[in-house]
Amino acid sequence: METRAEDLLPVEYVHVVFTMPAEIAQIAFWNKKAAYGLLFKASAETVTTIAVDPKRMGARVGMTSVLHT
């Protein structure tokens, strides 16, 4: 599918991927709600903290998180 410039929002974006080590993924299998809740919380806090740093972006950001298994 061809993407035309006028179909895109005039904003920059960054794609960031967070992964769990295999050992933690095994624990997550038994308690998905707690493990994935912690993953989403930690990843959101990390992105927010880094983005707001004036030495980096110095910006408030929005994000969408998706669990891909």
C-alpha cells in the first residue's frame, strides 16, 4: 500500500519496544495480570521520564501500548 504525504499526521514519532527476559516471561505465564501490568507501568514511566528530560526531548509525550505475544 502506498502512503501519500497528505495521509500522514505532521508529527514525529518513535517506535520503542520493551521486552521481558525469558525467566520473567515464565512467571508472567502464571500471573499475567500482575506481570503485564508491571510491564506497562514501567515502560510508560520510562518513556515519560526520558522524554521530559530537557537534555533529551524536553517534552510531554503520549503513547499507545500494545502487548504482542
